[in-house]
Amino acid sequence: MTNAPELEYLRDQHLELARSIASRYGGHMAHLDAVEHGAVVLTDALRTIHGMTMRDRYLLRMAALLHSVGKYVNLRRNNEHTYHIIMGTDIFGLSDLEKEMVATIAYYNYKGTPSDDDEAFRRLPEGVKMTVIKLAALLRMAIALDQGETQKMTRLEAELARGELVVRYTSRRDTTLEQWTCREVNRFFAEVFGVNVR
């Protein structure tokens, strides 16, 4: 997953735009940055098995930063509001299809299994549905790592070892909530990637 410096610079500029959009919708920026970081750590640890590109990783980072914008409208069904806000926003650096992918990944940020029962998923071309499923599983696990939205876990690392994705971190605080949430999310994650998170 190598990248040209110029392309990385452009992506960083586009991610700053996503941060600005999230901030405008009252996003908890420390949490969103933690989720983005967690998503990158998890994705990079799985690079030998996930079959995704640097562009997919970038779309995941976008979804991580924008996944909670719908809470600005209403906490109930915020995933639907998030989807519509992303779809209705001009996001420089994303094609129309990529914006739809980001919106759909964010739609599944905390519940549901991506399926054609949901209009958001059904509208996607068949060729990108598996990528969206993988990115949704990664996003959900990254959110679980900061479930309390208090950035308890520092020095986050992950590695694939003996058929498991082992997550290591440092914390001086109780991470029971995050560990429990990760175990709950692991069901979906293991279905998608064929590995358990520990």
C-alpha cells in the first residue's frame, strides 16, 4: 500500500475538509480523530488478507470522520441522517460513487448488516458492495475502540497473529466498555474477515 507524496498531500487536504464538515455538524473531534486512527491501524494490520487499496483506506478515513454527522439532526436514526447529509454535501476529492460508498459505510456505523434490504446498500454497484461491507466492519470496530468517546486507549497497535487480529494499547483507565463493545462487534467483523479480534 505505497503512495506518491503528492497524492498523499491531496488526500490530507480532503480529509481536512471532512474534519471541517464534521465540526460544522457538532462532531466530537477528539473522538473522530481516534476513530480515524483506529481504522487506519486495523486496516494496515489486515493488509495481507483484506485485498483493499489505498483508495479504499482513504474512503474509510473519510467515513470515520463523517460517521456521526447525523447526530446533529437527531440522535434517533442518526445513521439515516448521516447518510443523507453526506449525500447532500459536496465533498471535494470524492467521485459521486465514492461519496455514496462513504455515506453507506457511515450508515452502518453501529448496527445492521449491509444487505440489499436497505436502499442505501441496494443502490451500490455489485462490484463495490464487498468493499463497503469490509470498510463498514473496520469502521464499526474502530468506533468500538473509542466507545466511551474519551480516548482511553493510547499507543494503539494491531497485528495479525495465528489467525487473530491482536489489538494492543496502553491505558491508565478502565476499558471494560471498549472491550465489551469490541467483543460484540467481533461477530460481524469475524464474519467479514474470517479472523477474531482479541
